[in-house]
Amino acid sequence: MNEKRLFIAITVPEDSSIVSLSDNLKTCLSKDKINWVKTCNLHLTLKFLGDTQVSLIPEILWAIDETTKQYDKFTASIDEIGIFGSKYSPKVIWVKANPEKRFNQIFETLSQHLSQIGISKTSENFVSHVTLGRIKHLQDVKYFQSCISKYQNGKSFSFLVDNIILFESKLTPKGPEYSVVGKSEFV
């Protein structure tokens, strides 16, 4: 097979605040069908590439290197819980990553470099976030909303952003398994 399922991301450490938030939400929403992201797999996706020709990997790594050359390491924070989808039909539970402006700049720079090698920009707006869970089915939407609002103003935590990683994602019955294909450090 000459393809790998790839994505480009910034990892988020397993800080006790985000582990606690995730655990609390899992407990509160235990009757719902939600695929929770393992805390060891938390990340901020910059670009999901999907099934990609292995021959493109060196060029993708070049685009990542060119991006990291343009930015210094920085401190980011995770706060504000949110959902994708409507409040009546939520699809994803996430937490916001700040500084939003810096993540947007990195995303735009990476997109420009990837377009130079033939990987087109996505038409969707970029939202700097870390996915906590993907909702498959809710027992009670109002109860879900009350659980989310209970943790709306959770503890914020900071972490150092010092690299961008190209990951391979292998889908397994126990959930996705990620392995590092390449990594580039910010200046």
C-alpha cells in the first residue's frame, strides 16, 4: 500500500486540568454514546490530509519545516469548552486553544506551503481547538447542555508549543492509533 492516513498537528500534554475536565465530562455524560479522545492523543489539528501518497511525505515535511522556521516557540492555553454542530444536535465536544491569532497565522502559513506542493487549502474556517469527544448519540439533549454549561468556565492550563508533527493515524477497533512520521521544531 502506497498511502498512509496522515494529519498535521500540535500535541497537547496530559495536564491534570484537561484530564480532570475530560474525566468529569465522561462521568456526567456516561449514558450517552460519545467516542472520547484518549488524553494521550489530545492534539490541535492544523490539517487533516487523509489517505496520502507516501511519496508526498518528504514534501509535506518540507512544508512543515518552512512553517516552523517562521515562528518562535510560544506558550498556549486551553480553556472554554465548546461544541460543533447546533446546540440541539451537537457533534463534537472541544476546548479552545489560545492565542487564537497565533494558531490562525500558523495554519495560514502551513496552508500556503502545502498549496505549493499541490495540497489545496480547505474551504472550512480554521478553529483553534482540541477535540475531547465525538458525539454518536445523546439520551437527553437538555441534560447534555446542562453538563457542558457546568464545565463552561473550567480551569485553564498553559503549555509550550515548540513543534509541529506529521502523524499517521491507523484506525483500530479500540480507536485510532497515532505514530509520528516527522517533526519540526519552532525556532
